[in-house]
Amino acid sequence: MATSGNRSILPAALVLWTALGPAPITTAAEAQRAATIDETAAELRDRALASPLAWELLESLTTEVGHRFAGSAGDRAAVAWAVAKMEELGLENVRAEPVTVPQWVRGEARGRTLSPYPQEMKLIALGGSVGTPETGIEAEILEVAGLEELVEVPDAEVAGKIVFFNRRMERRQDGRGYGQTVPIRGRGPSAAAAKGAVAVLIRSVGTGTHRFPHTGALRYAEDTPRIPAAALAVPDADVLEAQLRRGQPVRFHLYLGSRYLANTQSANVIGEVVGRDKPGEIVLLGGHLDSWDVGTGALDDGAGCAISLAAAKLIAALDRPPRRTIRVVLFANEEFGLSGAEAYAQAHQAELTTHQLAMESDFGAGNVWRFAASVEPAARTAAQSIATLLEPLEIAFDAGPAWGGADLRYLHTSRVPVADLTQDGTYYFDYHHTEDDTLDKVAPDALAQNVAAYATVAFYAAETETSFFPAPARTQRER
Amino acid sequence: MATSGNRSILPAALVLWTALGPAPITTAAEAQRAATIDETAAELRDRALASPLAWELLESLTTEVGHRFAGSAGDRAAVAWAVAKMEELGLENVRAEPVTVPQWVRGEARGRTLSPYPQEMKLIALGGSVGTPETGIEAEILEVAGLEELVEVPDAEVAGKIVFFNRRMERRQDGRGYGQTVPIRGRGPSAAAAKGAVAVLIRSVGTGTHRFPHTGALRYAEDTPRIPAAALAVPDADVLEAQLRRGQPVRFHLYLGSRYLANTQSANVIGEVVGRDKPGEIVLLGGHLDSWDVGTGALDDGAGCAISLAAAKLIAALDRPPRRTIRVVLFANEEFGLSGAEAYAQAHQAELTTHQLAMESDFGAGNVWRFAASVEPAARTAAQSIATLLEPLEIAFDAGPAWGGADLRYLHTSRVPVADLTQDGTYYFDYHHTEDDTLDKVAPDALAQNVAAYATVAFYAAETETSFFPAPARTQRER
């Protein structure tokens, strides 16, 4: 979610798009056709808003599968669940396309301050961390605020220490606090190792104050030793901080049982509503089927899977299928390396130019409040029509660019247009990547509002005669 | 917190007390004296409201000690902490009076559904539970709503099963939902064992929806086998319930590493502000120093200890001590058998008739909203005067009886009068007895309001010429 350097190029095109406004409808036939699309879309939207289907799907996934980390038994169960559900929902061309995934095993995580004030701490290994020796690692804590501050500390002061990155994440509707803080999780371990640290602790990258540490992937640099790294729950980071404020050296003991096993197989699970007129043109909507190995992955990303499946089912239940094909893709292993996204882009390379629009729901289950689409000016009328259909859902049309979701990043290079239905993420990072990501954190009404939004956009994009492909050049934000 | 059967006797006396109203003040000297007490009390109250002392004490306890389960290393550290703090605060006659405590060790707890839908579950051993065999216990789940419903199930259906008590606790300001649900925790294990169950699971007795199971003591009956018993976190109980609703038998695997070690030593830690006029008459205020072995015991009952210590310190800082002695008692082992309460009553049996009033803060750190006192009608003027002093703190005077707190139960038989400063417990059971009971759950302003209330009542009771002892007969509710 970090922003790219090419942002300054974007506004010009988008200001133009906004300034021109909707193009006038020129013939009676076009007007008639537009009314029909709009009417059907509005009916679909309202039916979706009243449908409990996404909730039922999410309840099923979290009850019958639970968490489903790439390569785990839960992952295999989830693939079987998704295939069975798609068939049960009447989607077509249901298949599981193979994806090779890494297999990292978390193992046990234990930490405690040893002196001057012994306390047990709740912590969790960062995804991909190496384990400690069997006897753990014991060292003094060195606290730094972030990556920049670490640079200022002489290597001699870091050597042999456990570096504690102690930066708080800000709560924001759009989740920008995550992008501001998460580089510590990704790059902190190698940055500390480069200066001689023996392990890394970070304050959890999350907004929750409950005692759930927050996991997520680290990225080791090639040229530095791989040292164990874990996140402390926020209240535990508070205690460690308070102990450090007393001025005496704080010694810490860390044990992580994490390790890698051999790569293994997972799958992208795909199902379709085949288009009546242009079946080879694709409107893609999806989420990722994998989760971290904590919680039941209700918000991340069971919700996105349920929203996509429910939206497709509601479209399939229309009197006739839309002109283009609706394709639901439940991606494998988003969390630990985007394996499914990469496999999809490779397997479907030849047909990417037929992807008219792609959308991914992967930000929990809060209400959608923003719609944006990265499409050329020629498609602006259609985008505006979609926006008008979304107004009753209290969704604003944002002329800014769309990002599309992590699993769509490899489609960007083929200029597949993407749309965003941005969710309210105010509370998302209270639960995200923690043991507390469970079904009770999902509001059924908000889930249905999401389905209504996705169904509306997907149907309209599949039914309209407007072509969206290709996306404007360079309007993608990098992840 | 269960109510006794003698409740119907109480209202008559209390209605009388209320109806009579404050007795008139009869002489100028008495009026002058009353004004002085009231003025001093009001100043004390307002100083307490602005004081960060209780917060500082609680931060110190949770940072430097953490949890402090009876008999643990943390318990010993807490006793040392309390003695040092009382001396630092300038309390007098500081001592640690020995208390023998049981020593139960929780060990590891693991649970998972095996079929038809394998999932790991967050659970915690109930306090005092026996462990399972090293290989755990595997059995089918039998769900019942509560103790009454279990009675209706034929023994043959219970035999060999893991009984799952699945009752939800209601959220209430006064915490009454706890009293309605907690008998399952206390008596459920033996009730199930009597019918042949091999283990017990309960839905956590708590209002939180976070994934923290709730511990607390069970009570094995003498005449039934002792079977392992654990509480599932609320979201995990939801999943188990949802799995059971699908109609197939659910098999479960439970491992508990719990065991008893030999009894060991702890202490009640006591400090005083010695009275200037009647040093042998005692106004007792306290909390319990022990906690469960989860969280840092910030709410239960670090807050009560901090409130008591801060109130005593603020009274000690007055120009002169009050007429009677203020005694702070930080009780040992409230949670796992009231050992400290019993030891105090025994050690101080001879002087219990000199205890003018006793109060315990043990319901978290919410704002005080109710004041009640179990005193004879002769003391009603004093009680009313105290109530008037508490009005600016938004505390209502309740003519109903006072309970006094669990650690005061042995004082009841000696008719020691008790007062209640009832806290808002709306959110208390979101954290109580869980890993999430940490300092960040305490609001500094509410903590200071508590100190103001305790300081006011304790000072007034210690300064007034009114005698409170003995309490009216039979006005104590049983726990």
C-alpha cells in the first residue's frame, strides 16, 4: 500500500476526465439499451442488499475450514470447499488451477523479559522468520523508533542486541497508517541484522489494543544474516517500553520454532458465469482464499471470497447472463508471496487482453464508501453510470486512480483495467493478521452492501457495450 | 455474587432508614465539628480527583510485576513491591502477614475439533482443573445449555462424552450476568462427571467477543471423579456451536497440563495511617494483591490495590491524621480460595470489633456510581453526610444493603460494617480473568474518581465521632 513515485502524472488525466463529464447519449436505441442495463443493475443491487448469501458463505468457510495458510491442511480443505461451493452455486467452468506455494511453519513463539522485571510477553513470529536455536536467544533490548532512527545508531551499539522497533500505527479509514508502519515489518529484520543485531522485535503493526500480536510477511535481504523476528502485542510493547523508560538494561529471552518445509501445491479456484454474447471477454472479481495461520481469516480474506461468490451467484440468477463472462478467482497464497496472482497471470497470459475489468475485495468487511476505476476517457460515461448506480449505497465516485488489490498486480503490466470499491478500514487493523480475525467481527449488513456494490459494477461492466480494455498507461499505484 | 436467601428481610430496615432521613444537628459545637469534617473531606476529595497517584502505582505494578498468581514468582514479587511501595508512601506499621496458599500450575492448554471439521480452538483451563493424560482426551461433544438442562439428559448419553456448557453471559452495568452464569464454571465439571462425562468445556463466562478464554476457579464435589475442565473463547464457542448445528457428531481433542504443587507461602500486605485519637479503631480499605496467571491483573485487582494505596497516601498527607486508624490491606490469594481473607480474619479475630468500617475495591476501574453502607440507623446521619460529599462525583446514595467485597466475607460474621462504592462494570467482563486484563484498559480519570470516593468515605469514617460498629444483623449478602 505504499505509493509509487509516478503519482504526479495521474491527476492531469483524471482532472480532464472529470471536467468533460458524461458524454451525451446520442440515439434513442442507445438510450433504451442504457435504461435496460441500468434497470437490471439497480434491481440486482437491491436484491443483493437484501441477500444473506455472502454471510452464509462466510459462516460456512469459517465454520467448516477455519484458517487456511498456504500449504497447510486448512489450505487444502479450503480449495475443496471453494470448488464444492462454486458447483453448488451453479457457476460454470469450475476448476482448481495448480499453484506451487512455499510452506512455512510458525511453530511455537515464546518471549519474556528476564531482568530487571521478569514478565511473559505475547508475541508472534513474523511470516517467514527463521527460528531461534532450541535454547532460544537471550540478549539486551535496543529500542529504536523506526528504520530511519536505526541508521543513526552506531553498529557497535546494535551488535549482539535484540532490536525493538517501537512505532505506533495510526488509525485511519483508508488504512494509510499501515503503509506508513509496515516497512518496519518487511525490512526491519535485515536492517537490524546488517548492523549486527541477533533478533528483532516490533510493536505490532495494528491499531488494536487487545493482546493479539500481528503477523505478516518479512522480507530478508540477500546479503545479510537471517535473524529471528517477532511482533509483540500492543499491550506487551507498552510494558516493554515502560520497562525501558526506567533506564536499566532490559534483557529478553526469545524462542521461535519457525521453519520452512518443502514447497507444496495449492490452487487458484475459478468459476464463471459465461457471457451470452462475448464469452471470451472477462470481468474478473475475486479475493484470496488463503489466510494467515491465525484466527479463521473471516476478514482477511474470507469476506472477499464470500462477496465475490455471492455477487457472481446473484448475477447468475438473472433472467439471462450478461454479455461478457463474469469470472470469480479465489487466489492462492496472497499472504506469503502472491503465488496465486503470479500463477494466474502466467496461465492466462494469452487472454489478459480480453480482461475488460478486474476487481479484488481484500480489505475486510466494512462498508464500501468509494468507487474508482482506472479506465481510458472513452469509458468515462460507463464509469459515471456505474457511479450513479452506486449512489444509493452511499458510495462516492472518486476520480482518483484505482489500485485493484494485491492479486491484480501482475495484470497491471498487461494494462488490465481495475476498479476499486474501497471499504471502511477504520477497524480493520484491530483484527487483521491476528488470532482475533473471526466471524463475529463481520457485520452482515455491511457484507451485503459490499455484495451489492460488486454485483452492480461487475454486471454493468459485463453488460455494457463500452470497452474498458486497455487501462490508461501508468495509472497503477505500486503496492 | 450470587444472592442469599435472606434478601427479603433487608428492605424493611432500609426503608425505615431512608424514611427517617438525616437526624437534625442539635448543637452549635456539633455543627462546627461537622463543617470541619465536611470541609476537609471535600478538599481531600478534590485533591484526589486531580491526583495521578493511583495511575502511577498501577503502572508500576503492571510494569514491574505483571501477573501474580498465588504461590507464583510474580506473587512473591508483588508482596515485595507492596511492602516497598507502602514504605515509600510513608504508611506506618507496614508488614507482610504470612498466608499459606495453594499452588496450582496451569500448564499448557490445547484443544481442537477433530471431525467433521478440524479446527484449533482457543481455550484455557478452569482454575484448579486436573490435567488430562499426556496424550489428551478424545471424545464426542455433548452440548447442553446449563446445569438444569444437563439434569434432563440421561446418564447414558453423557457417559464418555465431553460436555459443552453453552450459555451466554449478559452484559450489565452491575455485572449481574456473571452471577447468573458463573455457577456453570463452579459446579459444571462435577455435575457432568457425576453423569459419566470425561471432560467439560464451557463457553467463557465473559462478555468479550475477543478471542480470550476466561479462567476462574471451579469447585470439585467430594464424591465425583475430578475431570479436566476448560473454557473456550467466545468466538471459538461460536464455531463449535455452528459445527454442532450441522448435525453430525463432533469429536474433540483436549490437552491440559494443569497440576498441583505443594502449598506455599504468600502474605497479606498491610500499612496504616495511625489515628490521632483512637488508633485502635480501624477503617479498613483494600483490594487483593494476587491476580490470575493471565494478563497483568490491571483491572483484577491491581486497580483496587492502587485505589486503596492512593487513598491512604492522600489521607496521610493531610495536616493531621484522622481520629481513627486507616488500614490498607492488600489481601493474598483472593482468586483461588480467599486464603488471605481467612488468614486476616483469624490473625485479627481479637480486634475485629474495633473495625468501624471495611471496604474493598475489586470490580475493575470503572467510575463509581453507587454508594451503600450496612450500618445501624444510629449511623444514618454520618452515612448521609458521606453521600452528600460523594454527590459531586456523580455517585448515588443507595439505601440497599452493602456487600463489601469477597475478602471481607469473614468479617461479616463479626458484624464489621461494610460500605460499597459500586463501579460501572459494563465492560469489566470483557477483560476479567483473561490475558487481555492489561493497563491500557484502565481510564486514568475513572481511576482518580475511585480514589476520590474511597478517600472521602475512609476519611469521614475515620474522623467522625459516629460509631459504625456493629453492622445490622443479617444485612450481608452472601457471595
